[in-house]
Amino acid sequence: MTRTRLQQIIEGSMRAWADRHGGKAYWRLPACVGIAHVQDPLFGKLRKIAAPDHALPHDLLSCAASVIVFFLPFRKDLAKENRQVTPYAARSWAEAYVATNALIAEICEALKHHLAQEGYESVVTPATHNFDEKRLLSQWSHKHLGYIAGLGTFGIHHQLITHQGACGRLGSLVTAKPMEPTPRPTVEYCLVKSGHACTACVHRCTFGALTFNGLDRHRCYAQLLENDRRFKDLPLVDVCGKCVADVPCSYGIPKSSMADCR
């Protein structure tokens, strides 16, 4: 199975979701897909960079050969609405979170099914809530896996910037199928990290969690839980997304001409 075929399966699931929900979808096409070989040396650094107890591919599947990571980019109007609504996340953003968690699970099962038809075992990983609530460190960080799989680079907002931007959600799957790894970017996609002036994501965070000195995870998580309390009629929606909502890197790799944007 090639990366192109993986993308076709993922996008087929996205379209099927829209068909079942009267054409309503929260995502843009195309999806982004990356592949990492389990012997990539960066996996050995996850327990130093992401979390001391971060799982490794062989912890999930003893015969693991590859990790597939995909990114589902949100629609632009969804991001714009989340930017405009203050101080909480927009309801549409919270609803998209619930829908995307379900879609990611469907996509992973579809990929697992197709890989099984080729004779390869796979393990589905959770879309979210696989972290330590005291340390706020993920035990299976889709963002870090996405970086290893060549999907993009990190912005100063600590989110992964892909070819389709940073505004969206990531999912992943561990499989026994050996696959060609995706080359990683050789340049920084974040305007600040590439030497340009940009303050957009920091200014979007009005809660003081994100600054140019770093991210206060506990202050950020407190706001996520505040949004969850606001949408009590929905399943757990510990969301915010202000830092990636309608900023230069929301929908693609930002151009240097977009620098100095607020």
C-alpha cells in the first residue's frame, strides 16, 4: 500500500462521513499523510522530548515496522469563527472536536482493515486523552509522531504546521507493513523559527498560556476545561484552538510576505 493509497482511503472516509451527515463536514481536502520507519532514531528521543513514559511503536505492536500519521485540516470558516468568538471557543469548534475524534477512529479502522487484507497486523491508537492529567504530557503524541513522519515542523505555538497548515487534527496507526518513510522538511515552516517577525499565535492566546518564552501547559489546560464546562451538553470537549485559528500558518505553510501579521 502506497502513501497515495492511504490518502485515498482517508479521504474516502471523510467523504463518507459527509454523506452520512447531510453533506456537513468540518474538514478540507486533501488530507496529509506521512510514514515513519520504526527504526528512525528520532523514536529513541521521544522519552526525552515528549514524555518519559511515551510509548514506542514496539510497545503497541511487537512486529511494528511503520507508523502512519495523518492530518485532517479544518475548514477555513471554522477557524475564522473560532477566532471571532471570544473569550471561549466557538461551539462549532467544540462540535468539530467531537466529530473529528469519531472520524479519526473510523479512518484508523478503515486503514487497519485494508492493511489486514494485505496480511499485515495493525494497532489503532486513540485520537486524544492519552495523557497524564497531572504532568499534562502525552503518552502517545500525534504531534511528535507527525514530525517524525515528515508531516511538518513545529511552530512556536507548539502545534505541528503541515502543508495544509496547523488548523486541524492528527491521527496515527502502527502497522507491521514495511513502508517507504516520508522525508522530513529541511526548513522551518514557522515564520518566527525561520527568522521572520510574527506575533499572531501569541496574541491569539489571551489567557497568558502561550508567550514567546514558551507554553504554560497548566494554564492552557485550565482554559480547555473552562470551554468543556461551557458546552456541558457535548461529550468531553477540552478544546480552545485560538492559537491556530486564522493565523498565517492556519491553512498552509506561511509565506515570508505574511510576516509582521497580528
